[in-house]
Amino acid sequence: MHEGLSVPVDPDPSSPARRRARGAVVAACAGVVVTCALGVWLLWRVFVDTWAGQRVEDAALDGAAIGQGHLWRLAEPVLDVVSVGFVAGGLLGAAALALARRRLSLAVQVAVLVAGANLTTRIVKAYVLDRPVLGVGSDYGNTLPSGHTTAAGSIAAGLLLVVPPRARPLVAVLGGGYTALTGISTLVGQWHRPSDVVAGALVVLGWTALVCGAMAARGAPAGTATAALRRVDAGDRWWRRTRRTAGGLVVLGVASGAAAVVTLTRTWAYRAGTAGRGDELLAYGGGVAGVVAACSLTFAVMLLLRHAAGSRDETPAASG
């Protein structure tokens, strides 16, 4: 019994049904990894490698100058927090929490996630992708993906990996919100364009999926039941909370994404004309909506993947 609920235990974690279910989780995680890699490339191809894409994001970048003085007072402290020390401190904090729960494997997985995501962003930005000079705006070189967004998102994702199941929905909401706030702050400061931020969120999601896939591939120890590898009890309130929270994030993401598509489509349609103040503000708002959509949807997927990859028996000792 656990918190008044019966937790079924699969006496044979190596059964063919369990192996097939683990394989399904691993396949889903692999699909997410491939989708994220493709998504980063498509963002670069559309918004960085073409004149039209650069023109649309340049309008959003110019729109960020509107009201920047007031907004920067809020955005600057958010960005000042993100540093090498922030990443190291967040990594150590998440690892310490994993060790406190006696989950050494989780501490290793968090280290892989945080280091992998941040190194990937640095390598992709500096050595893999470039920004052609097409006569749009100033030439600052390639800035996709956003390092600040990757750092903030990877620490939030690391915490999502190590906290007990009952805390994951809250961590997903707070982590998605913080990552979005960091990304929007880079837009306010004109440090990054919207596609940079979305790409950073995709890098974090890709590494989270990779880690969750490895977690599921290892399988649960004998005598345990894995959440996604069996039929979850209808009374399992952790699953209900996870499902409701992920659903809410998806709704927010879809609504924000629709707003981004509508506004940026208009900017794209009039990209050859002279952008007025209203056009720039509209493009800026579309970029912000796109960031909110990306962070909401990525953290919804991360929450579901973590639930799918995690074992049910990890919770009694860890969460009391």
C-alpha cells in the first residue's frame, strides 16, 4: 500500500509484454530525439538561411526596441542569473537531490542531460550552422540555438528528472515558465531572435528524451512496475496530475502557437515592404507567442516522457 492506494507489482519485469512496452517507450523517445534534431535544422533553414526568414525575424528584433527601457529592468536580472556558475550550481543541486533519494543513476543522467544539451548548443552554434549575410540587419554571426535558453531549460529538465513523481507536474510548470521567461528576456534585450530560443528549447527536449529512453531501456529492477509499462490504476493521483498538467501545457502551447502562426504569417506576407512600428510590434508579439508555445509543449512532452520512463517503486522511499 502507498498513500492509501494499491500499487500493483509485476512479478516478472522481463516478461515479453514488459519488454515490448519498454521498447515502445524507447521508440517514442528516439522519435522525439529525431524530431528535435529535424526541428532545429528546419528553424535554421527557414529563418536563418533564407532572406525571407531573416527579414521576418529582423522585424521581431526591431519590435523588441519598443518599450525596451521598462521591460529591460525586468529582463536583465533574469539573464544575469544564467551563467556557467548557474549551470554548475543547478547541476550540483539536482545531483544532490538524486543522491538524497539514493538514486545514483539519476545523478549521472542529470549530468549527461545538462552537459549534453549545453555542449550541443555551443557546438551547433559555433561549428555546425552558420548565418549567411543576405543584407538583412546587422551581421553578428549565427546565434541559433540560444545558450541562455538551453542553460535555463536544461537545469529545469534536470530537476524534472530527479524530483519524486508527485512534484513533477509543478516542476514542469515552473520549469517551463522559467525557461520561457529566460527566452523572452533574450528577445527583450535583442540578444536573440525567436528561432534561436525555440531551437534552444528543442535541444533540451532532445537530450531529455535521450536520457528517458536510456532509462526505459535499462528496465526496472525485479519486483517493480514501470508506469508506462503497465495499465496505470485509475486511482493513481500522480498519473492524473501528470496527465492534467501535461494537457494544460499542451492547450497553452497550441493556443500560443496559433497566435504566433497568425502574426508571423502576416509579417511573412509583407516581408518585402517597409515595416512600420505596428508591423514590428506584431512580429515581436508573434515571436514571444512562439517562445511560450515552444516552452509549454516541450515541457509537456518531457513530463510525459519522464512519467513513462520512471518506475513506480521509486516513490515510497523517496517521497515518504
